[in-house]
Amino acid sequence: MAGASDIARQASDILFLNEQLTGLEVLENITEQLNRQLDANLKHTVGINSFLMGLGLIDIVSPSLLAILHNVTTTFIIGKSLTYIQ
């Protein structure tokens, strides 16, 4: 792809700087890790928020405390998702 035209480079989503395809393996590994992280984050978010809503429905926790807990857990999950994937 290094010898491709400027129009082909601008239209492509991925640009290979050499003729070897070893970059595809790295890209596939990164994609799998990101998908696992997104799946885990979604499961944690749904689980925690469902638990918090349950506590609110049966009047164990006040609405203001639920709002704080929701924001804290959301911030934690977002912060966790910003960690570097190896």
C-alpha cells in the first residue's frame, strides 16, 4: 500500500506502510481485546445499575444516595475503560 495513489490512501480506512500483512494480526488482537472490554463494561454497568434500581424500588436507599452511587460507579467504569490494553 506504500505505493498506492493519493486518492486510494485518502479513501482507505487502514493504510499499510509496507507490503507485509503482520499488522493485521496486531489489529485483530486489539479488536478482540476492545470487544472483551466493552462487553465487560456493559455487563458491569447493567448489573450495578439494576442492583441500584432494585435498592431504590424497595426503599432501602434514598434517591439522592442512589444518584451519587450511580455517578460514582459510572465514573469508575469509564475510568476503567480508559486503561491501556496490552
